[in-house]
Amino acid sequence: MTKQSRWHGRVEGAQANCAVPGCDGPGEFKAPLQPADFDGPGAWRFLCLDHIREHNAKYNFFDGMSPDEIHEAQSPLGGWERPSRRFAANGADPPPKWSDFADPLDAITGRFGNIRERAKPSRFSKDERRALDVLGLGEDADRHAIRQRYSGLVRRYHPDKNGGDRSHEGKLTEVIAAYQLLRKLPAFA
């Protein structure tokens, strides 16, 4: 392992001589061919310490800039004026309001898609919502939709309609129990 040089940028043994004609110093420091050729890797020449100092003294980052542009480049906020992306689920929807959350911890763990549905209190109990799920209906269903879905499912699962196959009796029992619970609710009167 080689010892760290006290000169930053030194390339030990890069070239025997400096690239400046007539200089016999070791070419240990990389410099672009032109001071303006600083846009990424390109053609390099190797210079001695004295000539690299001379080369660097000619380089002026602010060359060609107006005083306002120089002030802007030296500002600690330089580069932060670009617009940032929106912080939303898909970049188009506004984020939810804090009033949409029933509990502050819901705001931390919730996801944007279903926060508003969770925040609204349901008009049905847990058992009633499960009964609606058994029938494949949502909370917006009415009495007619419940009756229609019930009769369709009974026809599908009843052993008389399946050639005596009793493998769907468990599902049929669930459908009948769900309908019996829902038909008595005041929401469907």
C-alpha cells in the first residue's frame, strides 16, 4: 500500500515528464487539454506541480456570468428552486385531510385509497356487513337487490338444482342465514 501524498490529485509515476514543452519536471497531475474542457472525462495531459498551479490559476468557474448569476450560484439554496413532485398516491389526487381520519394513528398507518371509506361510520354491524359479503353485495344494496341475489344463490347451491349433490350445503346454509338476518333490518324495510 502506498503512502498518501500530501498533494491532492497526484498520480504517482503517471508520466516521466511534464507535458509543457521544455519542462523536465515529473508529470504527476492530470489537467484537461483546455481549461474549458471540464465536462466529464476527456483528453488529459499530465503536468508538474508548478504548471498545474498555473493551469488552475487560469480556471474561473464564474467566467461569462453576470453578477446576478454569480450571486445565484454562490447561494446556499442554489439548485433548490426546481419544482418537486407532488406527494400523493398517484401524483394527481390531493392528499387526504386530517379530518378524514377517525384516529390520528390511522393517518400514519393508512393508505390513500381507502382512508375515506374507513373514516365513515358504517350503518351496519360487523355481522350485518359479513352477511352482505356472503351475498356478494355492498352497503348500498336495497331490499330488492338482496331478495334477487338470495334467490339466485339458493338456486345455484340447492341440492335439487345440482342433481342431488350436497357438497354445497354449507354455502347454502350461509346464504340462508345471511338473508334471514338482513331481511329483518330496518335499513331494508
